[in-house]
Amino acid sequence: MPALQVIKTRFFGYSTRPFGGDDLQLVCIIFGVLRLIQFICLVPWAARLFWKRTHGKTIWINGIPPWCPQYPDLSKLKRGGLLAFREDIGDGGIVFSFESDDGPQFIAAGVALLYFAISVCWLCMISSATSLGTPTQPERRDKYLRPLILFQLIAGAIFPIALLFGGIWTVHHNRLNNYRCGQDVVVDRSQEDQVYYRFYSVLMVTYALELLFWPSAFVGNIVRLAKKHGMFEGKQDKEHRLQCIIGLVLRCLQCISCGKVGGKEFKNEELNDFAVQFMELANYETQVDFVLSDIYIGFHMVARDQLEQREAAIRSVVKENNFIRDLVQPQIEKDKKTDDKDPFASHTRKAMQKTGSIYILQQTKNFKYEVRERKLLLESNEGDQALMQDLSYYSIYARIIYEKLRILTVEEFGLKEGVSNFTRGSGAQFESRYRLSSLDCEHAMLFYASFLNGMISTPYAILVDTSAGKVVITVRGTHSIEDMVIDMQYRPASLEKVGLICGSDLKGHFCHKGLLARSKWLYNSLRSEKVLKTLYSDESPFKDYDLVVCGHSMGAGCAILLAVMLRPSYPSIKCFAYEPPGALLDDGLCTKCEDFVVSTVRQDDFICRTSHQSFDAIRDNFFDILARIKVPKIQAFYDIRTPCGSAFIKQRNSAVLRPQTDIPTDTVFYQRLQKFREERSEADYMKLWIPGKIVHLLDPGDGRPHIPYYASKHQFDHIVISKTMASDHMIVDLIEVLQNAQLSGGQRKSMVSFKFNDSIKTEEEEKIESPRFFMLCSNPQGSLPILLTTGAFIAVIFSILSNTRCDIFTRFASGIWDGDEISTKFNSVGLYSVKLLDCGHQNCTLQDELIDYPRCIPLSIPISNLEWFSKAQIFAACQMGFAFPSLLALFISTCYRIKRYAWIAISFMLLLSTLFQCLVFVLYYDSCGDWDSLTITCYVGPGGSFAITACCLYFITALGSIFFACRK
């Protein structure tokens, strides 16, 4: 945080957005997966090249590649034990030329392996540098990240381009002239039919994907230059882009659901109010720059901070007030010394004990918690009992309007598909028909239902409850994309004109803009359909029934506004609003609604706390938490992923967050934040709340039923971050909660809404080690590891040269041959190949003057029964198997402080490499032997010299590693 600006020039710029400089670990994971795919493809290709080289599949004879059917049989080059260049190969054919096509491919494989090694090293350095600093203090990491990313931008273009074009050229070259076999030849199986070629193709595709970065960066810079030169309109353009993004998300939701959740009517312009308010929420004239990972980390830490503040408030009040202590934990031994300071000084303990009260924790403006007294709904109070019964009773109506009623009208009442309104016929206005028996509502009859759902229309139904003697209007909540768009339009709108139409004085009052549009449509629909007029006519048997309006979520908000509009005409109207939106009515109108509106909120319901003031509060808390984080973001991520109970919350938070007073003020983030808050303090907006009498359903958290009490609308000015903040809004669960809600047992019974731990558990403060830093040649353990790495690297190169050459031993033959005493040069040998000889004419024999020919033939062509070939090759493979990991570990030691056990493993692998390299050399030297009547003498050739040098270097490097392994 914020995104790292890597390059910024007049014509070109590049930043890490949408990632911050401290969360590039995700980028490393993405690139790591790409490198893993490349490695999986690269290993079979390189192994195939090695196999082809050792088995003579890379030798072209007379310009003919090995995959062609007319390719000569190399075994015919052998006469006795001698391999000679100008040997007749039969059928009058003479070998004129030897060529090898593996040179460019081996170079390409080496470059690919080098690029892979560089990329892996780069990923490690990026991941390590990202872990430096804190979210708001990026200076330490930026000085490493910027050159590393610049290097990748260059290397990420050069290497893939070279490898991609080299691969394309190789394929094109091999395809020429019928795969180089001639036009008159049928190629039975070309190299492109083999499995390894598929890996090669995938490898080329991955390199091509890497090159797509540059076109995308080029397009991004064109857009940036266009914006810079006034082709878009600055801030308005940002709002428009946000509208488009939200609109795109909603359109995707529409497509995924195959249109079942609506979305046909809304337009992006209808998201303008939400876009403006959202942009102003965190981006005023001054932008507070943050990225997506900051939101994830920040809100998790906000939840932890809220838990810590609640625990601190509980401990404080229990310590300072004996009465609360008795309620919290009666078994605690009373402290004889009572502090003079009493947070409930306005209430005598005698008065408190006479009242059925509950003491709750309420968040204040400074994000602290204070204990407040609220009135419980009592079992002994008939009014409270009736209220809870009504809330439970009418919640069923708020539920059935979602889907069940629509299905019922189609299946049982004959409503045709595609028809949006259900209306009784003129002759069945007051008949006892259309009962909701299948919905377990035998006492309810359906009179009218509208299932039309658009931008201003919302589904609702009018029913008559003969058991309760009520006419019930139930309004559906959020269930479609159009409903979501309406929910987002929470900007205050004036009710003055609505009051003039409805006959109510609503001058100076405001409400939720989107819900007002829906409520006006409901009001007009009721008037145009005249169902209420019919039900309350003189000839209606239901004219004495009271009117009840109910709904859930958005439907609850519409029900409240509809009740306000209908109250002048129906003074006895009642409204039961289940979990309405938090930003609904202004303060004065909320108070007026207490006589006829009852709102319910369940535990930590998020929707009931959504308001302009709650968004401002959670935003300020979020920014403070970000500024307080004192560890790298990745460390904070691992910490929040570890479960944390309330008993340890203070210790865990103190390891991640600094105190509020210790926030560094010299950071760019803090300076922008202060300027942003100064600008926001000048902004004025109308605050909206939940109206009416509010019943909060408190979850005791121990499996007991929810406890209802009368809450204050200011209690929901702050959003509570918890695991149940979304599930607490579900209507299905709410019905069960209301049916099982537990009223308090008596007037004198008081309780608390929180638990108290008698003794806060403490942890031994762990010493937080700073993350070990990985940076190329940073030498965390001195310069000796660099020398050891250099020695091991040279040893590995010498081992490779020794193993791939065909002159580890040069051989001479002496003795009697065909009656003549000879002493001549014999074929030199290596691990996988043998060198050809040349005598200057055809049909070479041992009597000829032989010289080395600069070509090697693989050992797959037998030259003698030497048993040590397979054993030597196994030892060589073991030697390389230990040498490469030890070299990699030594290289890591030059960049990263490795531990003692790692040095022990390195020493062990280097000693084993020394042993196996020596065994390869000894086996060869002891196995020259005799051949036929000749004595074969072996001398150390250039390949053998490489093997001896490698063996010495392995041993010296092992001694240096043992030095670190012995250090404590």
C-alpha cells in the first residue's frame, strides 16, 4: 500500500496496481505456477536431448537426419574393436560426412534453464522484499522492488523473445524438404509425432503468454495519455467507470442466473448516486490510496480491534461497578473496596434492581465501547408478550411473499405464467376462498397480489387474516438485481411533496431515495387497484379489520414508508419491519413512527447498520487500523488466519498493531489521511436511521434462545464485523428466532449482554524475529559462501564436461596383430561415447597410421564387453544428483541466512559428490584391460583431467561447508 509506481515518464508509465508493493506474493504465486509449468515442460525436453545425444540420435550422416528411413546403420562402422571414419558401410555406400544438429538445441535448453533459474531467484527476491516495511511505510521495500521489477520487465522480454523465435526457427528448419528426408521419401514418424514435442509446444506457448504484457501495458498507456489530454472528464469519468464496473458485475450475475434474478430493466445511470457516494467515501479531493489486500487485512483487524475494545470495556465496568460484577459472574468474590467512579451514577442500585434491564455494549464515536442500560421485554408485561407474538405471527407473511406465494397462485389459484397480477373476480370479492392452506396459513385469504418487479415496481400482496382480524399488506424484500440497485440509492430524498399528496405534514423530513420511489409506486398501485377501498367499503365484512403492513429487508423499508403514507387514511395502521435498512428516515420522523412502527434487528445484522454515518465510521476505523499496523502485511495475514479467542486478543493485537498514539505522522499515507479528513469534516449530509420502536434480538452465544430488548436507533450507527453479520439477515432463520425468543422472567430481573472471563489468560510474549531477507549476493553470512558457491559451480561444470566428453581416457594398443608387431592409437572412451579414428583412406586397419577424428559415436554401438560402463554411468548420475542440490543450496546461502542443519546437509551432499566422482574415475582406470591379443593401455585424457579437478573442488567446498556446519 499503495501500488508501487515502477516507471513514470511522459509517454510511458507502469505500476503494480491492483496490487500493492507489499502484497506481490500473489503475483509470485501466479508466476510460480507459470514457472512450474515451464519446468514440467522443460525437463522432458532437456532429458530427451540428452538421451538423443548419448544414443547417437543427433548425428546426421551425409545430410540425412536420424528419423529418416534411409539413415545408415552406424553399427557397420565397427570392425572388430575399431571404429574408423572412412569405413565402408555396405551396399557400396561410403560415409562422407558426420554432422550434429544438437548444438543449437543444447544452447536453447541451456538458455531456457538459465532463464528458469533467474526467474525462480527473482521470485524469491520479490517475495522477500515484499515482506519489508509496513502497509503505510513502503520505503524499505520500494528501494528493492523497483529495480527488481525493472529487471524483470527487461529480462521478461529478452529471454522469451529469444527462446520463442529460436523455437519457431528450429521447427521451421526441421520441416524443410519433407522433414529433411527428401521429397521422394515417406517419413513414417517425424519428431513432431512424439510426446516430448507436445511439452516443447506448451513451453513455447508459455513464453508467448509472457510477451502479452507489453501490448497490454502499451494499451494502458494510450488510455492514460488520452485521459491526460482531456478526452475524459476527470472525476466524472471515475464515477462513470465505477458505474460501469458495478453494472458489469450485475450483468454477469444476470447471465449466471440465466435471467432468473432479473436485471432486464436497470441501466448503469441508475447507479450514479451510489457511485458518487462511494467515491466520496474514500476519494474526496484528496485520494487515500489503498489496494484490495488492504481491505482484506484492514477489516479483519478492525474485527479484532472491536473484540479487544469490547473486552476492555467489560473488564473496566466489572472492576468499577459491583452491581455489574454480580450480574456478570456471581461466583466472583466481591471486592470490598468500591471505586468512587460509577459509570451508572445516574441510576441508584436500588432503582436498577427494580427494573427489568439489560446492560449492553455500545460503540462510541472514538471506536471505544461503553456500557448502556436498555429495557428488556418482560414475560410479566402483557404488552411485551403481545408485541413478541405479533412479531412472530406476521413474520410468516414477510416470508411467503418471496417465492411461495407466487408458486401457490400458479399451481392452486390458476394464475397463468407471464401474468404479474392476481385479482379476485367481481363475484368473489368477499367469498372465503383462496386460503393459503398449503402454506400453513389456513387463517389467511389472498385478495390481491402483484409480482411485477422493475426499477420502481416491487412485488406485494394483500391478504385478510380472519383469525387475527387484520388486513395484511406484505412487501417483498431484495430478491433481484433491480432490488439491489434500489438498495444502493440510499441518498436522502425529501418527503415534503409526498406529505402533501398523502395528507400528512412531512415538511423537513427525509428518507431513503430508492425506497421512496418503490413506496410511491406501492401507494399509487393500491389506489389504482382499489383493493383497500373495497375491503373497507360499507358492504365489506372486513371493514372493521385493522390494517397491518409488514416486510423484510428492503420490503421492510418500503412497508415503513407505505405506512407513513397510509396513516392519515388508516390511523390504526401498524407496521412490522423485519431487519430494515439502516438509512431509512431522519431523526424526527423516526421518533414520530414509534407509535405505529416496530422494527426488529437480529444480533450483528449488517443491513440494519448500513447508513452514511456507519460507512464513515467504519472507514475512519479502517484507516486508523491500517496506520497502526507495525508488521509486514504478509505477517499480518498469517496472524489473522490463526484463530484467536477473546482471552488472548490483547496480546495478539499488540503484536500486530501499534498504539493509537504511536502512529507515525511522517508517512505519505498519514498526511493524505489528515488532509482527507479535513476535507470530509466540511462535508454535511442528512443522517438517516432505523425508525419506530426497535426490538434487538440478542444472541447469548451459548445455545439459549435469543433475548429481545428495546434498543436505541443510535445503537446501530456502527457496523459490527463478525462471522454472522450476513447470516443474521436471513428471513428463514429470523422466523425461528422470533418464535423461540425468550422473554425475561420478571420485573426485578436484570442481565448483561456480555460474558466476562474471571482471569484473562496471558501468553509469554514471543520474540518476533524479523523475516530473513533473500536478496541476490547480499552475503548474510559473509563472503565465504560466495567462494564456496563459485567452487561448487566450477566443479559441476567440470563434471558435466567430463561426463559428456569421449576422451576421459585415451587408449593405445600394443602387441602382435596379423603377424606384425604394432603400437598404435586406439579409440578414446568416455561415459557415453567413443571417439572415431581416421586413417585417410577406406578400410582402415590397426596397421594404418590412425589419428583422432573430431566426432564421437555413442556407446550404444558396442565396441567391447566392458562391464564397467553401466556402473560408471550410475555413479555419474548419483554424483550429479547430489551436486546440483548442493550447488543450489550454496547459491541460496549467498542470498539468505540458512540454518546450521542446512549446512550439514550441504556438507553431506558435497562429500557424496566427491565419492561418486572418484568412483567413476577409478572404475574407468581399472578397467582398461586387454583386447584379443593386444594390450590396451589407458592414459588420463582431457575428460579425466576435468573429473580429477571436479573431485578436488567438491572436497574443498565440502570442507568449507563443514566449517559453517560446526558453528553454533
